[in-house]
Amino acid sequence: QMQLAESGGGLVQAGESLKLSCVASGGTFSEFGMGWFRQAPGKEREFVAGISADGRFMSPADSVRGRFFISRDNAKNTLYLQMNALKPEDTAVYYCAAKQAGPIWESNPRHYGYWGQGTQVGVSS
């Protein structure tokens, strides 16, 4: 049973950067495609970016393309999300998620079987 734990959230000003981490345990991390999602108050959970199991292929959402970069280190069982040029609309709880099949651009949360507890990101204007 894979367990995921996010960290790295915080409160920053618009234009600044944050790097989120997600450490996996209890499963073979390198066999799972991974994704980052976010959920703002009163809104549905939104796909942010996905990455293949081997880390070779990434798929960011249009809303973050060119600003957010997903990566992973399979030797460390860790997933990352580098967030640059943050905007107030990026404020949300950010979740990492794992899946064993399907494309890296899969945006439906139902296709991900494992989730972390989330880390809060706040961006002030």
C-alpha cells in the first residue's frame, strides 16, 4: 500500500517561487505514474502536472505551463513540483497522487489510486 507525504508549502508573495516535495513509501515508486493536483476553496480538484514512471515524459496543465515543472527522483522515492512566478490564483492545497496505468496527462482524479494529505500554498498579491 503506497503512502505519500507532501511538504514544502507556505505563504509567498506573487512572483516568488516554491518547491514542493512528495515522498513515497510502501510501494515500488518507479512503477507508478505520478501527478500533482490542487484544490482551492469551493472549487473542484484540478490537475496540475503529470510525469511518467521513468521520469522521461511530463505533461503540465495549460494554466501552469512554463511556470511549474514536475520532476522525480526514483532513487529517493520523491516527486517534486517547482513553482515559479506564482500568482494569487495558484493559492490552493496541493496534492500528489500515484497511478499504475494510463497517460501522463490523465486529469481525472478518479484514475489515481493513492493520495497524499496535501500541503497548503498561499500567494499574496
